[in-house]
Amino acid sequence: MIKKINHIAIAVPDLQAAIHQYETTLGGKVSPIIEEGEHGVMLAFVELDNSKIELLHPLSDDSPIAKFLEKNPHGGIHHICYEVNDIMAAKEHLEREGAKILGDGTPKIGAHGKRVLFLHPKDFNGCLIELEEI
Ligand code: CO
């Protein structure tokens, strides 16, 4: 069901500093900043040959990323996103397997305009999982 890693998201306390570090210290290619008001985040992508890193920063204090940064003030890996071909088939498979889908259990439009689901970190070894339909 899961295919490639689409991206790994890192919550960062200072987005400009993180972009600068990825561009300069690590010599990476970083996208312009994207504001996702609906998701309460601003982000930039580090574009790698085989995947992407999503640098995530909260837009407001009530964003889930703000809560994550309270617990992890230096930042940290926030989620891993795996690609799936069919998000509704994935949802049905996960429900049969007893996995808990976050929210109301229906796919949402994610930060990249594709349908996504999130799976609770408690059920997946402490790792928040995003599934994105590609
Ligand atoms: Co993501």
C-alpha cells in the first residue's frame, strides 16, 4: 500500500534560519516560503533528488506545530509522508486493520493540494504518519 517517501517534515523554531542553514550549510535547494493559513503553518521544501524535506513553522500559537515546538523547542521530526495510489482504498484497509485515522477519518486536502490522511503516532512507534494520494 505505501510506496515512496513523499517528504519528511521537520518542525523548526525559526523558518528563515532553517532555510538559510539548508541552503548554505547543507548546500540544498529550498523553495520559496508557502503560507498554508488553513493548516496554520508556513513551510518551505528542501528539494532532494529522491524526496523532499518540509520545513514547518506555526502561523499561530494554536497551531499543532506550536504545541510540538513547546515540547521540542529546538525543533524535531514532525511526520513522515508516504505515498499511496488510492487514498480511499488505504483508508478502508487501515480501518480493517484497526488503525486510528486522525480527525473524522476522511481524507483532507493537504498542504500540496493532494488528498491526505494522518495516523496517530501512538499506534506507529511514536511517529506521526501522513499518507498522500499521488
Ligand atoms: Co506533510
